[in-house]
Amino acid sequence: MIRSQALGLTAVLSLCLTTAAQDPSGVTIPPGDSDGGFPGLANRAPKVEIPWNRLVDTAELYARMDRLAEAYPGFLGYEVIGHSVEGRELRVYTLTAPGELEGDAKPAMWIDGNIHGNEVQGGEAVVYTAWYLLENYGHNARVTDLVDRAAFYLLPSLNPDGRDSWFHEAHTASSSRSGVQPVDSDRDGAFDEDGPNDLDGDGSIVQMRKHVPGEGTHRLDEDDPRIMVPMPRDSREKGDWILLGSEGIDDDGDGRFNEDGRGGYDMNRSWPSYWMPEHIQFGAGPYPLYWPETRSVARFVMEHPNVAAFQTFHNSGGMILRGPGTESFGEYPRADLAVFDALGQDGEKLLPFYNYMIIWKDLYSVYGGEATWAYESLGIISFTNELWTGDRMNPDGRLTGRGEDRHWSDDHLLMGAGFVDWHPFDHPFYGEIELGGFRKDVGRVPPSFLIEEMLHRNALFNIRHAEAMPRVEFLEHKTTELPGGLVALDVTVSNRSTIPTRTAQAAAKGIGVPDRLTIALAGRDAQVLAAGYPGDRWHPERIALIDGDPTSIALERGVPGEGDVTLRWILSGGSEATIRWTGEKALDVETTIEL
Amino acid sequence: MMMLIALPALLASLGSVSATVASPTPPEPAPLQLPLLDQDELSAALARLGASPNAEPIRIGHSRAGVPIDGLRLFAGDPDAARPAILLVANLDGSRVFTTSLALDLARRLLEDEAAGRTLLERADVFVVPRLDPDAAAARFLLPLHERLGDGLDRDTDRDGVAGEDGPTDIDGDGMVTMMRVPDPDGAWIADPFDARANVEADTTRGERGMWKLMVEGFDQDGDDRVAEDWTGDGAVNRNFPAGFVEHDGEAGLFPGDEPGARALMEFVLAHPRLVAVMTLDGQDTLVDAPEKTDDPSSGGGRFFGPRTAPDGKVLASDAAVLADFGRTLKDLAKQHELELSGGAAHLGGSFQRWAYEHRGILTLDCSLWTMPTKAPKVEQPEAEAEEPEPVEEGPEAATADHDETEEGPDTWREASDDVGRLAWVDATGEDHRFIDWTPFDHPTLGPVEIGGWAPYAHLEPPVDVHQKLADVHYGLLCSLANSLPSPAIVSLTAEHLGKDLWRVEARLENDAVMPLPTRAASRARTATPARANLVLPDGAHLIAGELRTLVRRLDRDNPSELSWLVHTKQLDGLALELVNDITGRTARYAEVKEESR
């Protein structure tokens, strides 16, 4: 007889699970429930209505999370893990079902967004994930099961200073990527003294162009004079216009424009794995985890060895990125690649127009990236999603998303709201010029009507990843009588999820604590004499003996994803054996076997 | 005044041995009059030195155990004057405790020396951090004596889920953790035929067979059949810096800057951009042996996609030439003080020295202090006797690892190992407290073993006379820096009248010091802010050609800078050039009319 259970796990709600289905990827999917379906249908409105067609600043992100926490007491709480350079709170929200086990005792998924200040929609993707899980808890069987047995650590914005600067100050789509600690980017002894300037005070940083008849590098498009057409390089013909770069003046009088704006570093180059100094990797800072935001996150994650899945959100381009960040790292271990591939390929199905890519190979080299650190240093399967691709504006390909077509989309889908028409301005250095161009919320973030779809698909990618976190259980055991009254007890511990309890990287580098299988015998004169791994079903005597205490076996390589580990104990006497598996990244399980 | 602590007194003052096995009375260690300062004594010494009007206390941070990491700023004259700075750091490796007193001695001399010391302090701030790793250093003052490189983050070395549960133990109760010879036919070790106290590896290809395993003195405390395989405090501060950091290595720590001492020192360096040189008292060497060097980079590369080859610990050629200058000075001083210096490796992976140079572009002046000689000192004969070459009876003092061909030695293909030579030196110099004779001991689980070998710190801590010479030599080197500091200057600013109030203005900027402004490594690392040459125009003047502000990216002995402008002005009064840099501050010069244009 076997009695086994996940230790300490008591679901708040008990759902009736019927026959499980097998999806094409091989993952077992319990059937969904029928209790109201997805919130949004008329028969079940969400408890917390959030306008998912808006992007908001840090305070509003936190306010949304707080509203969720209030609506779902016991499920969501936060701790302040540190403060940004400007003193904003870095809040990590823990989402899990209340019960005997705290979140820290369950396998957990870390999700953050917005490490680059301008890449704002990652923040909403984090909040949406929380909202979706909570609104479906108790209604959807899989969500309920996941929230019961797992925890989510959610940091909506890793760079709240950069985020708020992007929202509340004049920027382009790409500026405010950095944090706001002053940097002497132009090495002239002054810090942040020559950033872009909102010359006309319209709240946007756009482009500057000047009319220089017969001396320019560009001409105006004949059909749409908003478009600047570069003159062919091999042509002697000159255009009538030149582009002068982003809106601004030479604040420090060094002859250059906008070369030393706020900040000037890259927090996604600051993480310890394969970190390189500034002259190898721009933005890395003087040492790894130099900025308080990065250090706070690293501390939190390292102090939570239960984190078994890791996701960061950036923009843009439509990518599901995995490491390595550099070719020199070499390739990841084969066993872990199978996990990355399974999840990444599912991600491509969940996220139309997104491609599953390797950072160094398919994008560019990145030293000291956050997601690569999570895997390479901590052994956690990790992805970075680059949210939003312009292809989503024109999904059937009739428009290209570039040049004339881009303006057409803006004119007809946004009624021109995304573009600042060229208008004259008297520049203190260049004289009469024109200012104009796309606003900051065009190009790297979706238009309002497409935000929710982006958030939902990415949240469900998170959930796919979270469901893949290891789940350990005992399979049927076997006892064999041996000469001399001895007994061989074979116990198999199984992991039916995609992610192993210990990644190959963790095992190879000695990261974290090995899993452990222990046995306790009840009965007079009971003794555990030896332990080993059986390897040949036809020759049960062929076992790889394990050195040391046979009652407590360290499993450095853990239990593989969708696989199992069988151990044989040689016992003398005993009426009952209690076997316990413990590990950092799955719920502990215990079983009692009558001998 | 620094205290000299006799080791026996020190040992006696620290209570009983925490041995778990009864033992015979520990042998009386020989006097080791090396100045060693525990944390309280260090604090007291810093307080005494800090009372000088030319000193002020600094605190760079705290260790992992919360011990303050304190030091001094030494200066003379205006404390707020812009001048270069030098950082002196000791006891980076937790086991080199003796370097703390060396650093303090240098500080004391600088404060008391009205000549060379005063000159240096007038020209440069000297920051002294005498003990970077107080946690590991504390082990030097505890019994049993157990040498510690670091005492940082525990690592689960034996991967059993528990960190630091099976450390070494002073099982024979002699007050020291040494080694055990454990008889084992599978062992790799045998006695050196030249001196049975020394161990050498058996060469099975020559028919030798090992007789024992060598293990650190201890038990199997966690029951895994292994002895002393999982110590506490694996992380070492001076392996925890980012340059050349070795990830997933116990000594290196979890990530660069994880050790509070390492991070504190990096923050200190970042907060002091005037630092031009770091002198460390440690086991590394950039001065005695020329460090490996590599070509200067040809260009800096682009802002976002610069050169993608990681620095490899080598010194750039231009900087190597500067280090060679200091190396010559050091060797001259050593010769003068009859100190034998030994070379060593430079810029070890994860060390402060490598980070300071490679990532911040600060020259690091290091020499490996002392290594135990591998031969006994030669006995000098009086001149008169030398004239009469009578046979001299060989005594133990003359024993060397390089055995005289005429001396009768064991019949073996081997040459004496270095340890045989070291033991000869120990025997000849009376430093026999450095070696504990192998003594039989009945180990509770391993059976009969022998316990002995090199005493903790025996290889690191120099004899007292060498300690004194090290102080002399390093003080000389430190003072010599006064004449080597970067000294950018506007050596000329001339104006030539071209007619119609148009002037051609020319400037020549030089730095004729040994130290460049900045180092090549600083240029490469982009940590140096270029000097700024700012042209100041008189009222009503117009700049016709040239830049009002020029960034001067390099000034050194071989690279002066020449600038020129065209200025339209009716009067030259007030036309000036100022040169501003982060190291020496500001200097300025008014234009002079070129003679031929008057």
C-alpha cells in the first residue's frame, strides 16, 4: 500500500478534475473548468476592472496591484526589496493561494518588466499576469491548481525611475532606457548636462530638419512630404533638406547635441554572469549589480532558491529570447536545451509574430544580461520576451509598417495622433528649422487597442512556463526478497513536468542544494544497509552503490523533466518505510510503504 | 608606537585549545617577534596615528561579520587642495596578517618624516587601509591556529546540502591545524629521500609506490567518510573582484562584490577619482618580475560595440614601461637594504589589483613580499680564512637543496624537493617553529597516523629582520612616488599677431612625470575623464578658428599636446588658457605675445 502526498499543500478550493488530456507538446493538461469561463463574458465580470488598453506609470501599476490584493485577500502581498536611485519603492508582489505553505515553500516563478525605462509595457504584462491568475482562481481548474501549488514573485518595474521619466517627461520611443543615476557620458567632467530638449514645449522629443536648397542629404517624399527620403549615396544630386537629429540644443557648448542626457547606462548589462567592463560592454557599470535596482533583485532571487522559472519583459521586436548572451559562453547543456526549446516553441504558438531566438546568435551579443544570469549563475530556466512588433499593426501583410505605410496606419488607425507634423521653429544654433516626427508611444509600444491582446498572450506564456515547473511524486514501489532475510526496496520518484528539479547547469556548477531522498524505517531491528541506483532490469544485482549514509541520498542531478529516478535500498527488518523527497524547486513529497 | 607581540604571550592570552582529543603538552612555540595586531590593537594604532594633524580616519565599510574596515587619510598642507591620491592596502589575503603592521609602519613614517614623507603628503593624499579582510585575519589570533585565506561566504563544498560542517580540527591538541600522513597503499605520497620530513609524490613509472595520503588534520565530522572536506568561510575577499572573477568557485564568492569588503573597496575607489596608484602589500607582483604585457589598443572602438575581447590580465605596453620604472626603483632599494625580493604572479583573477588596473586604469604597485627560501643561507667566511682555503667542516647551516656533488647523499634518481631546501633553511636559521615534526597519533577513525608538517602561516610570515627591511624598502618606494606623480602643465601659451587684430594663439601642454595622464588602461576602460583645455577670451574677442574647449585625452612623457586657435581681439589682456583635470585640478596661464610679432 502506498500513501503519498505533497507535503503541506492544502488547496483552498477543491476542484473536480476529470480525465486529463495530452496536448501535442506532450504536456498533460487537466481539463479546464466550466465555471464562468474567462472573465469578460457577460455572465462573469472580473472582480477588479482594469482598463487594459492603457499604459501607466509606476504609481498606477502599484495601485492596480494593490486593488488586486484588496480584492483577493491572502493571495497577494508585497515586500519592498529596495529602492531605486530616486528612492522609488521596488515592490515584489508574491501571489499564491493561502494555505499551510507560504509562497517561499512552493516552487516559484519570477517575473519582472521594464528594466529598460522606456520599455514600459512589460510592467503591464506583469500586472496582467497577476490579474489573470487571480480572476480565474476558483473558476479554472488549471489556474487554481497552479496558484495552489506555486508562487509568483512579481516585480512590475525594475526601473521605476526610467519608467516615470518616460511617462512624465519629454522623450522619444527609445530614450529613458537607462536609470537616472548621473553619468558623464561625454567624459567632459559634467554629468547629464546635454540631453535632448523639448524645444517647443509640446511634451515630445521629435526630429529636427532644415531646409538647405541644393545642399542637403534628403528630399521630401513627393506624395507625402512628412517623409524624408535619403539621397542615393552614389548620386551627385543633392537634396534640399538635412536631418539634424533629435530635438535639442548644444547645452554644454561642446559642439555636440544631446550627447549627455539623463543616466547613460544599461541595467540589463549589469548582472554577474559573463559580465564585462564598460569598454567591452557599454552600460555595464563599474562592477556587477552596481545599481541598487539590480542588486535588490539579485539579492531577492538568490535568497529564494524556490524560484524555478524566470521571465523578464522588454520591448520590442517580437522575440522569445534565451541565452547564451555571448558566443564565448558556449552552448547550454543538452538536457536544458530541450526544456528551453519545448517552452520557446510553445511560445511561438502562443505569440504570433514572435520568434524563439538565441540572444547572441539571432540578436546581438549581450554580456551581463539579467535572464542569462538567472540561468547561467542560478540554474533557472529563463526567457526574455521583447514585447510588441509592428507587424501586429498589419497582420495580413498588406501594409509594411515602414515609411508610407507606417504613416497610413497612423493616419487611419490613430487618426494621426502618433505623429507630430513638421512645424517651423527658430533654433538658437541652426536658425530656422522644422520639428516633427513620431511620438514616443509609437513604434515600441502597441496602440491602445492592441495592448490587451499582447498582455494576454504573454501572460499565458508565463503560465505555460509556470506549469512546467517541476512536480514530484512517487510512483509504484517494488520490494524483492533477498537471501538472509534482506529486502530490496525500489522506489521511483517522478517529475511529470517539463523542467527538471535541478537543471543540468545547476548540477554541473554545484548551484543550490541537491535534492535529497531519505528513508526512515519503523520496526524492531530495522536497518538500512545500503543504497544504490539499479541500472539493469535483468540483473538486479547490478546497482551503482552510493557512498555515505544510505538513509539520506543527495541527488545532485535531481529528477529530470518528464522523467524519473529509481533508487534501491537494501533493508533488514522493518515493517514500514517512510520515504521523503525534498528539493528546492518543487513541493516536498512523502510516502509510506508497508514492507 | 606599534606593539611587538611575542607569539607565546599572544597564544597564552587567547585561552585554551579547542581540541576534542586529549594530547600531550603542546610544544612551546619559538618566539616569533613579528608585529601582529589583532583588531583591537589595530583600532588603537589607527587612533594613535589618526590623532596627527596630518591624518584623518576613514571607514570604507564593514566586513561580512560586521567588523569595521578602517584606515587613514594622510596629507599635508591644505586638506582640500586638488592633488593626486595613492591608496595603500594591506591584508587583502586574510592570511597575510603581518602586512597590517607593515602598512601602519609606512603610515607612521610618512607622518613623522619631515623630509621625504612630508614631500609626498604635500603632493598627494595617501589613503591607508591596513586590513581589508578582518574576518579572516581574526583567525591569526585564535587557537587552534589555522591559516585562512578568507572567511567569507560558506560554500557547500562536498555538496551534501550543508555548508561548512566538516572543517579541520586540531586533533592532537598542539594548538595548530597541520597535516596528517595517513598510511594507505593507494596514497600518492612518500618521504623525500633527502629529508624524511618532506613529502614527495611517488613516481609509479619508476616503480615507486605511495605510502600515505596527506590530509588536513581533522575528523570526518559529517559521517561521509571524508575528512575535513567542507570548511567554513570559503569566500576570500581578494578573489571577489570582477576582473578575472571565477564564477562557481568557492573562494571567489557568489558574485563579484558579494563580499562586503570587496564592494566597499570598489566603492572607495569610485569615490576617489584622483587615485593614480595603488600599492598593495600582498602576494602579487607587478614590480620584481615584469608582468605579462600586451600591445596598447589601437583605438577605443565604438560606444556601443567597442572591442569585444575581454582583458586577460596582461598589462598594456605603455603602462608596463611605467611599472618597469617603479620596479627598478624597488630593486635598487632592495639592494640597498640587502633584501632579497622574489617575483610572482601579477593581477590574479578576481583580485583587487587586477580590477584596479584592468577596469579602472589605476597602476598597481605590488611585490610578493617574502617567500621562504629553498636553500639555507650561505655561511660567509672571514677574509683571513678565505685566504687560507683550509677544509671547512660542513654543518647543518650549510645544507642546501642544491646538494654539493661531493656530499654523500641518498642513492636516488631524485633531486631534493623544494621542501627539503626550505627545511634546510629552517634548520639553519633557527626558524624551526615553522615546521612541526611528524608525530604518531592514533586517529579515532583512520587508525595510526602522523601529524605534523608546516605550521600555519609558516610560508607567509617573514622573519622579523625581513619584515623590517620590507618596511624600509616599501617606504622608499612610496616616497619615490612624490616625484612620479602626473603633473600636467601649460608650458607655453603664445599669441602671434597676423594683422588686423587677428592672432594665432598656440599652446603646448606637457606632463613630464613618470605617471601618464591617464594610463593606457584608463583610456581603454574609459574611466578617465580627459583633461579639459579651456580657452578664455578677453571681452569683445571672437574665436575665428579652434575650439573653446578641447579634451586632451593623453599627456605623458612621449605625448605632449599642441593646440592652436585664431582669435580676433583688439587686446590680448585676459586671453588665457586653463587646464582642468580630475587628478591635479586646475592650472592656468595667460598668453604671451610671441617675440617676432610684437
